[in-house]
Amino acid sequence: MNISRHLVVVLSATLAVVAGVVVHAADDKAAASAAPKPALTVTTTQPQTATWPLKITANGNIAAWQEASIGTEANGLRLAEVRVGVGDVVKRGQVLATFAPDMMQADLNQTRASVAEAEATLAEAAANAQRARELATTGALSAQQINQYLTAERTAQARLDAMRAAAKMQQLRLQQTKVLASDDGVISSRSATVGAVLPAGQELFRLIRQGRLEWRAEVPAAELARLKVGMNVSVSAAGAPAIAGKLRMVAPTVDDKTRNGLVFVDLAASPLARAGMFARGEFDVGSGQALTLPQSAVLLRDGFNYVLKVGPDSKVSEAKVTVGRRVGEKIEILGGIDPAARVVASGGGFLADGDTVRVVDTTAKPAVKAAAAAAVSATK
């Protein structure tokens, strides 16, 4: 009887222990299921202050600094030869085209003959006038005759001067049969055609003076005060490498419709630039402080920029931010978060607002960082 009672006591104690273990395990399981599971292992970063260059961007067209119109001064002559084409580099005074000089040469020869005739007439009139002066005191000639001889001399002299002027004019017209470059530069257009008979003033060529190009950009009126003559400018056209330039002039007026002012930038000589090209440029106006984040920390969703802030409870929350310039792998944050905030450095595209994350210390040893990276890859 005592033995049975002892067995019952031992069995009851054993059952109580087992029940306690089962209850404890159930409590642990419930606690584990109640704790939120991290959605991702992440590293965090904070906005950093950096000194960045300040730039003003603008758009505009590349154009010739100055264009010269080169035409014919002679009238009604036939174009005999064209020596240059579009794109040719020419020097001041270089012959670009010639007209047939036959008619001008004939006119010049005729005028020269008239000059010789006038010289002979003047010589005869001068001799007669000299004799009339010598006989004036003798009474052999009347005063009227003497006056006629003297007048004939002056008339012959005037006729000779007129013939000489006409000969000089014909000489100039003969020179005009050669079309010369008015300055050093590059031929930008040509309308000259061999065999054409052209009137005076007809344009034959257009010349980019000295081969100089400029960028004419439109800048908002609010930014004009920050631009100074001599400022460095970087101009890029059609995806080509940037071309260096110098701000030469800011227009004194602003368009009353667009509220933009025109600025003129001298471009360095470059085979990449062509007159008529559209280009985008940046004016270097100094440097300033900027609050920056890695570009991987900024998400673009529905047309807005967001970052994921990590709270003390390891939960993330979306914050809309305003972004500015981009330099390298950094992006400027203009507003939307506190400079002391911790944000997800990368991988935010896999997270949603309110997710719990496991944060890895960015100052951990390399082995720990490698393990964290492996965990992130596994989660993805």
C-alpha cells in the first residue's frame, strides 16, 4: 500500500514537470511569433555637407561671331572663275573669284588713249598761251585773243584732269573683276556660279570672320546679376565633349515675353562646334555648401523623390525630399529631411513604408561587412 502511494506521488511530480516544460515552450513560441521579422538587412547613412561648384545652366545656339557678305562691285560682268568653296579657310586679300576682264580692259585702254590726246591738246594750248603772254606787252595781239589762248590752256588742263580721273576709275573697275576676301576666316556659304552675269551688289560668298564662333544663350532675368564678363563657361553640343568658353557680353535688355536675357560666349577653336548647332552650357559662378546623399539612397516613385528613414525601432518610413544637383555618385538634398536623420543607404526599392529592417553598422570589420552583404543578397 505504501509502495503504490509512493508511485502515485512520483508520477504526479513527473507530469507536473512535463506540463511546465510544455507551457514554457509554448510561451517561447508565442513570443517568437509575436516579434516582427526583419524584411531586409541594410546599412544606413546620413546626409553629408560638401563644397560643390555653383553653376547656372542655359540653352542656346552656336553662331558666327561676325559674318561678312562678299559680293561683286562690277556691273554686268561674266563670272569666269570660282576658286574657293564652303568650308575653305581664306586669308585677307585672297582672290576668291574672278570676272572676265576683257570689257574693262578695253574701256581702260580707250580711256588711256583719251588721256594721251588730252595731254597733246594741253601741250599745244600751253604753248599758245605762253606766246600770248610774251606778246601781251607788244600790242601784236588784242586782249581778246590773249584771253582766248589763256582760256584754251585752262580748258585743256581741265579736260586732261577729267581723262586722268576716268582712267583711274577704269583701273579700279578692272581691279573689281577680282573678288577678294575682306578678312581672314572660313567660307560659310557660296552662291557664285561660273558663267553667271551678275549685277553690282550681288552676294557671292559669306565669310565667318576670323573663324570665330560664339554661343548665344538665354538666361532667366533672375540669374543675370550673377554673371560677370570673363566668367568661364562649359558648352556641350549634340553629345560632344564640352568646349571651353568665356563670357564676352551680357545683353542690356531682357525679352518682355520670355523674361530671358541673351548672353554672348566666345568659344575656343574646336572642330566639334558648328554654326547653327543647339548647345547646353554651364556658367561657373563659384562654390557653396551642399547637403548630399548617395544617389542609391534616393528613390524615384510616382515622379517624386523619396528616402527611407530608419527609426529607433528599426522601422523605415518614407520621406519626400527635394533634390538638386548631381555630382558623381552624390545628389544634393535641398529639403525634406533633417541633416541628422539616418536613411537606408541602398536597396530601398525592396522596402515599403513601415517595414522592419536589420541595421548593420557601417563601421564594422570587413568580415562582418561581407557577411552583411551576403545576407542582403540572400534576402533579395
